Amino acid sequence: SADLKLLEEATISICKSLVEKNPRTGNLGSLIKVFLSRTKELKISAECQNHLFIWQAHNALFIICCLLKVFISRMSEEELQLHFTYEEKA
């Protein structure tokens, strides 16, 4: 609990910046898409003992969880939906 509090305090400025810019950039959605596309490789990586890939996947999931916690605690459902409906403009 104390470590989580320290993590939140240390990353709050980064999270606030992402909250502001994400509707234009779609970075959170991109991170989630990349993570989901690579999950198929996790089983193979575990069987081959590719610890680097597993470590990277773990870190990506941890970042996604931390960001979602901030997003959910700071915005309404409608605002949150904007962060997942990014469409690249021509």
C-alpha cells in the first residue's frame, strides 16, 4: 500500500499529461492493442523460457493497469470512452 502510494505520487504528472494528450494521440489504445497482439506469443515464450519477452509483457500490463486506475478515478464514463475511441484523422 505504501509502495503503491509512492508510485502514484511519482507518476501523477506523467499520467495527467497522458490524460490530456491521449484523445489526440491514442497512445493508451495503441499500447493495449500491441499488448493484446503479443499475448499469443506469451505461451511460446514461457515454453522457451524467454524471460525478456515475459518481463516486457508484464511491464506493459503493469503500465496499462496503473494508467487505467488513474483514468477511472479521475474521469466520467463518457470522458473515459473518448480515450478508447481514437480515430486517426486524415
